[in-house]
Amino acid sequence: MTKRTARKPATRRAVAPKKRPTQRRKPQPGMLDKAVAALPVSEATLRKGAAWGVVALFVAAAFGVASWFGIPSMAGVAAANVIGEAGFRVEKIDITGLHRMDQMTVYSQALDQNSRAMPLVDLEGVRERLLKYPWIEDARVSRRLPNTLSIHIVERTPAAIWQSHGRLMLVDTKGVPLEGVSREAMPDLPLLIGDGANMQEEARGRLMDAAPRLKPLVKAATWIGNRRWDLTFDTGERVMLPEGEKEAMDALADFAENDRKDQLLGHGKISFDLRIPERMFVCCKVKPAPSPVGDNATAVVSNSVGTE
């Protein structure tokens, strides 16, 4: 009888549980990254601007140190030229605000420099030269790194035409002569006549504001003896005003009211003399009786009218 050998049950090896791969969290953008992304320019543009800013600060610091330690001017000029060769030199000129002046005139004044290197451009010198031109009331000149000179022009505005010694000149509100004008090309502006009349343009404007109804009817304003005004209307009639700004304004306002009520203008009068307070002297034309020789001369009659 054979013995059966008992088989030991096979032992299973324990299988280690599979490790789950660890998921790495994506880095979240910081506050600075969010702020940069919100800007309306690309990151490359920002990096480029930052680089130019660093260079500009370095240039400013270098010149500040040179000034502090008293480096000779020749050395400073040499350093500035080196900076210009590195790309900091005037290559473009940006002009704004120019309407009547020749643009090439502004270019020539801006480029009148001993050196085009940005640190050596004389900004104040350019401005002073531009202010010598009558049309330019003000000018602002600045550097725009790396290679642009920015010029903003404030031009004068023509306010009247000044007639003196047979010449016609455009002037602004301050009376500054701007340029000559021909009779055939006169713009629709008030006409000032007489020596020094151009310097009274602001006063003339205030005078006409006292009688706005008459303002469009005035053809010319003549400055008499550097002390008072005569106004010539488009009907050919003349109003002689008293001396003194307030006195002239009051007299013209009274005349405008009388003209509104009685239609003084446009009836063949020669002149209205308002130089005496509360009195108006009217000069008018009357045809005399025919003479034996057929003389058709026109007589001048002066009447005194109270304004009270």
C-alpha cells in the first residue's frame, strides 16, 4: 500500500497595489502676471520698453555723475557722441499743431545742431529760435527716446486786418503782426486803421461787445490820435466816439439804442459826433438851390441833437 504524499497548497504571492500617478498642479499665474496680461500691449513690447527705460536711466545717471564730479565738457561731449552712435540720435522729427507756417522752417530750426546725439540736442535753443517767428505763439520741444524729437507748435490766430501807411497786415488779438495781405485776398476780418491801432484790438473787441447789434455793420475802426475811435459803417456813415474806454462803450450803446428806435443809419448822413457827453451832433448832406452856373455842389449841415 502506497502512501500518498500530501501536497501543500501553493501559496500566492502578495501583489503590491499599483501606485496612482500623482497629478501635478499647474502653476497658477501670480498677481503681476495677471496685471501684465491685462495691459493692451504685448509682453515683448513691455520688455523692449523696460530695456529702453533702463538704458535711459543709465544715460541720465552717467551724465549726473559727470556733472557732480566736474568732468570737463569735452569728455561729456565725447560721451554723448558715443551714446548717439549707440542709437540715441535724432533720426525723426514729429511736428504737431502746425497749420499756417511752412513745415520746412520748423525742420531747419530743429536740425540746426552741432550734433544729432540726443543728449546734445539744445531743446531750449530750438524753442527760442521758433518763438522768433510771428506765427508761433508758443512751442514745446522734447526728446522721445531713442531717436525722435517731438515739437508741438501753438500758432497765433488772426483776429483783424491792420492798415497802416498803405500796408495791410494780419494781426492777432494781442496786435502782433503776422503777415502781409493783399486787398484782393482780404479775409473777412475787422479792419483797423491808424498808427498803433493793432495794439488796441482787444479794446476794440470789448467796445463792439457793448453794441452787438451794430457789430456786423461796422466796416472799419480808425484809431484817432492814439486816444479814441471813429467807426465807419457799411453805409458809409461815421460815428465819432469820445475818449476813454468806458465813455466810448456807453456812447456806442446809447447810439445803438437810438438807431433801433429811430433808424439813424442808412439815411444819407455823413457823421454822428458823440464826443460831447449827452449830446449828438449830426452832419448830413443837403442839396442847395440850383445856382445860375448850374453848380451841383453838396452842402454840409450840422445839427445838434440831445440824447437825454
